[in-house]
Amino acid sequence: MIVYQDERLVIFQSDLYQTNTTLFDGGDFILLVDPNWTANEVYYIKSFVKQQHAGKPVYLLFTHSDYDHIIGYRAFPGAKVIASERFAGRVDKDRILREIYTFDQQHYISRDYPIEYPEVDILIQQDGMQVTIKSETFSFYHAPGHTDDGLFTIIESAGIFIAGDYLSDLEFPFIYHDESAYLETLAKVDLILQKHPIRILVPGHGRYLKDQNAEIIKRKQRDQSYIEDLIKSVRTSEIFPLENYLGQFLFADGLRDQHSKNEEHIRKSIG
């Protein structure tokens, strides 16, 4: 369903994990971010693009390589793909494709497009790199921690901050890559807010924020505290205040398993 719409921005949200797809109208092109989840949802997004923006070239931005974020790739043939250099160079692409296959098999989902890993046309190589498409400028920041290939994206003219799987109101950090890198990525949020006038934050999952930079900072600080407290708990064997953190989230019981995975990941990392 559409949870936000103005003259340039549409945010679609899936029923699954409240996963967001962002559509930005650049005037003479369309930027579409992480089209997902189910076949019907992807079809709805595709139909919306065709009906509302027929004839405009489409650019697909992938915030990172988690399978739920790339699952709609081939529903938009001919689109130019933007992603990080690490996204393009992954050596485990077959694993990610198997996750899509497993999801569709388990849920009896048939798609009218092939499942493939995205071929990247515009590589984001440097932190802070800017790319101009037509008359629109985009700023990109590497955002490792959740995965190793994440991106923060700023749409300069509209003040839109596309955060991928960071800064959600629904979940604490899911650490698949590295806890120290995650903290470094969160530290970039202050820089972004200082350097770019942000009007709207779109996280990968959950509620967008409009003209609420104080809430963005609050989410960032919450996630920093979670990671720092978890590292301290693993190092010192102090009891982690899990219930205090879970009490901040709507679907708290659904996060318990991920917390255990985070704890095990950090335990292995610290050795």
C-alpha cells in the first residue's frame, strides 16, 4: 500500500516486515528503491510506474544486497541499476538467489519475471560520492554494519534521506556484518544532518519521518546504545537489559531471536 505520497515522492509499504519501496520522480526519469516483496506487491508498484510515469527511464537503487531488497529487480527490465561497489562484487550471489527461491517455494509464490542478481550500471565507489542524473544530484555514503555493502542515499533537491536497513522504529540493529562498522555508519548520521537539509527519512522498514530530525537522532542514539551495551555485556558478562530495549518496539517478541544472533555474532567477533 502507499503510506506517503506528494508531487515527487511515493512510499510503498509491504505487509511483510513493513518493508518500504521508495519512488522518486526526477521529472524526466524515475528512481525506484528496493522494489519488494510479494509478486502482487511488485506488480502493483510496476503498474503504478507504468500508469503514472509511462515513458520515463527507470533507475533502480539497491540499498544493500539482502534478498528481500533485490527481489523485484527483473520486474523492471531495461532499468539502470545503482548500487555500491561491494554490492556488485559479492561472491555469494548464489546464496542470495537461493534465499529468494526458498522464500517463494515456502510461500507458493509465482512471479512473472526471472529471479536474478542485479547487474550494476552505476557503481558507488567513494564515500560521499555524488552522481547527477539529468538535473538531479544524489549523494551516497557507504553504510556497512548491517551488511558490508550498504548505502545511505541523499536526494539533494528534495531533502530525502534513504537509509536502507538503518534507523527503523520497528527494530534494533540487525548485525549481519560488523558491530564496529555499524557504529561508524551511525556516526555518519550527524554529518548527514549537518551537511544536508533533510526533509524526509525513509528507512528500509517501518515508519518514515517528515521534518523530524530530532527523532532521527533519537533513533540513532538508541541503536548506538544497543550495540555499545551489547558489546559491554559480552565482554564483561554483565546482564544485558534486553527487556528495556524490547519495550521500545511494537513487535518485541519477534526481535528476540535476532538479539540472540547479534549476541552470538559479537561473541565470535570479540573472541
